[in-house]
Amino acid sequence: MKTQLRFKEGQDYPEQQNGLSKAFFHNPKYRDMSVNARYLYMIFTLRMTESQNKGWIDDDGNMYIIYSDEDLMKECTANLVQ
């Protein structure tokens, strides 16, 4: 069973500062992770700041993001490595 990362309200996440975890550069587990996958992770973690500011938090204290498929596709098409 895969563990799902949850962002909790009130906790500090260093990757929210620049959107990209240092583990992607230092942990061999992520060595083969594509640039595009890292970019998508960055998009979503930066959105967590917006989630905190707008109060997008479920009953269990998990923050969530609101990002339409259309907006995500525009972002990806414009910035992902082809």
C-alpha cells in the first residue's frame, strides 16, 4: 500500500518556500524522477500556500488544492520539458 503525503493545516513545509523538496536532489530514491514530475510537484506544493491562505482545509485538517484540469494543462503545456 502506498503512503499518501498529506499537508496539514498549521504545519510548516520548507518546500512551500520554493516549491521543490531538497530530497529530489539529494536522495537516490528520486534520481530517476523526471524534470516534469518534479515541476508538477512544485506546482502543487506552491498551491498549498494558497490553500492555507484561503482556508481550503477538510474536516481532518488536510489542506487541499483547487486546480482545474484546464488550468493545469495550460501550465504544463507552457512549461514542461518536451
